[in-house]
Amino acid sequence: DQQVKQNSPSLSVQEGRISILNCDYTNSMFDYFLWYKKYPAEGPTFLISISSIKDKNEDGRFTVFLNKSAKHLSLHIVPSQPGDSAVYFCAASGGDYKLSFGAGTTVTVRA
Amino acid sequence: EAQVTQNPRYLITVTGKKLTVTCSQNMNHEYMSWYRQDPGLGLRQIYYSMNVEVTDKGDVPEGYKVSRKEKRNFPLILESPSPNQTSLYFCASSLAGTGTGNTIYFGEGSWLTVV
């Protein structure tokens, strides 16, 4: 049973607009959340993370929001650029050396 | 350059023929892990290692073995591969695990097809 869920398999957005990716989790023991970006034929690369003691973390065009009561996090990309077209994975950890991933969301940025 | 290196990158093998996928990292990381990626399921953890000679099962360990005899290497062994192990495999490492503040670095992936 997947503990991390990304319910939108794909997202299409116009260049310059905001991309919002959503992620839900079920395990209340998760206390560290990460987003990874993956291009075809490459391994996932770390994008941004957030600890459960925060509700927002920002890094340049990328912002992650965490709503612990709803067990929900989101990744905002503003403005979206063509190089952002990739698969994005949400991941969560409870400090037990395990990392659980969502199924991924494929983002396509249209020119 | 800091990296996680997997070999082979692509392999087609037959059912039952033992194979090993090697993984090596040059960052002196304590933690290493193996994942498989399947359509609609994302990445699922197979095994992980907290340090030399210390390994534990992830979520999908059946059909796989691992060993950690050296800090830099963490091979994945398929003793008797079956078609349901056809997948894209990723090795990963981090300084000290998956807890807060740790960044997990991934290799480029190994495409394995079992016929």
C-alpha cells in the first residue's frame, strides 16, 4: 500500500506560468519530505526538501508547502521554464532509513 | 566529481541466470540503498545499508540479495531472476541516512530485462 500518493500523473503548463504539483501521505510518522526531478535516461536529482517543523521552504523558483494536519504537500514552480519539463517525484521519510516515493507527475511546459 | 555509479546500465538476461548489478559511490557516504522504478508505482525501496556489514530490507526485498563489505560498494544480486524483476533499478547514497537534512544522491539507473 503506497504511503505517498501523487494523484495527478501529468500536468501541462504554459511557459512563464505557475506549476503546482501535489502530494499526499498517510504515515503520520513521516517528518522529512523531498522532491526529486527526473529526466529520461537519468537518475532522480534532488530538488528541494522540507522538515515537518516547517510549513514552507523556498529555493529560487521552487517552493514547497507542507500542511501536516491534511498530510499534504505541494511544490510550486514559478515561473515555469521549458527545462522544467520532467517527471517529479515526491518522497517522504520517517527517520527509519526508509524513503517512500509517490508514483510521479510528468510536467510538460509549453512554449 | 561526486557520483553514484551503476553497472551495467542495460542488461537483457534469461530467467534463472544469476546476475549482479554493481553500485559504487565516491562520497564516503555511510548510507546506500537500492530502488526499482515501475510504471504507476514510482520508486520502491528494495534494500538499504546503514554502514559496512549492516543491511536491512526495504519494501520489496523478495528475490534480491545485497552485501556491504566495503563502504563505497553496494551490489544488488539477483540469484534467480524472473520476468517480474524486469525493471529500472537505481542505487542511491547519502551521508547518514534518510533523516532530516540528508540529501540522497542517485545513480543513473540500470535497465534490466528478464526474458
